Amino acid sequence: MSFDKESMPKHIAIIMDGNRRWARAKGIPINMGHKEGAKTLEKVVRYANKIGLEYITVYAFSTENWKRAEDEVSALMFLMQSYLDDYSKRADTENIKVQFLGDIEALSDKMKKSIYKCIERTKNNTGVVFNIALNYGGRAEIIEAVKNIAQEVKEDKLKPEDITEQLISNKLYTAGQPDPDLLIRTSGELRLSNFLPWQSVYSEFLFVEKNWPDFNEQDLDNAILEYQKRTRKFGAN
């Protein structure tokens, strides 16, 4: 696919919705939907790296997802840990840099070990930055940033008048990264679900009817082409 390089998005964020719906429609266990979703994710990230995307951020597990059935959460965590242990090798080979957004310290020791191993293994790679939002909640992210800023004010490291949009952005998990240009949600749902609320204020949104396991490289092409048809005004006329 040939894209207009001048209007190519630097950062695409994806809410990977529909794994469970896909599995139910096929009459198979929910965890099979999550496994297929993981395969789809790897293909999409590999393709994003191939076409020169700089950042891709995906919503893997939210702070609200802990409310799901215990057996599903346990199976999903086991899948993610196994996937990371295996994927870090391929990501390194493909020059993909893996990072994580979310409260990682609240996860199990085994999961944290897998996460830090993946980060360390890929930290010097220069291809697409692949952000995995894991145990992530947008409001919690902002609250944590505000607490950190308040502490610096309390310690006289900052003055209230020093607090700017840029300062808050610098305290978020995505510090140093551009905000998403395009945010995609699959499965036809029309909401953000607490995903990147600060960073997505001027993102272009695209809602896709397909469930995540059915999403493919052509769908990403189509999303980028749709993005390139739009005029971003950032509040201007």
C-alpha cells in the first residue's frame, strides 16, 4: 500500500474489542478468542513496523477488567505472560521496541518479571514503539500524575503557576511520546472505555464493526487512508 507520507499518522492507538464476542459467535471457549486476538495483534504490530509507523498503543487489560469472572482473568493473565515470554524474542528480531503503560507494580511477580524482561530485551530497538496498556486506566493515570505534581509543589520543587499541559503530559505513562493521531476501536462499540483520555483529546476516531480477531493488515491500511482524508483542525476554523 502506498500512503501519502506527508499525512502519515505517527501514532495509532487501538482498543482491541471483540475477542469474547468472536469466540461466542463461534461457540468456542472465551480464551480461544483471546488467543486469536493475540495472533492478530502480532500481525498488526509487525505490519505497522513494516510501513514505518512510529508508535502503536493497544489496550490489553484495563483496571476495570479485574471485575470479569475470576477464571477468565486468570486465563487471560496466563496467556499474556506466556505470550510476552515468547514474543520478546520475535520483537527483538524484528527491531520492535516494547513498552508498557499502566500500574505494572500491582501485577504478579511472574508477570512483572516477564514484562521487565521484554522491556530490557527490546529497549535498544529502533523500529515501531509498541505500547501495551496493561492494568491501565486513564483516570488513574491522571490521578497519579496529579499526585506527583502535588508532591513536587509540597516540596517547593514546583510552583502552582508552573503547572501546564506539557508538565502534566510529562508525568503520564506516555511521557516523551506524541499523542495518538488516530484511535481505532473494533467490534462496533462507540466509546473510549477510560483509554488515553488525556492523550486522545484531538485524536481522530475510527470505529470498525469487525471483532478484533478478524482485523487484519488491510483494515489498518483502510484506517490510515480514512485518516488521510480528514482535516485536523485542533480547535481552529
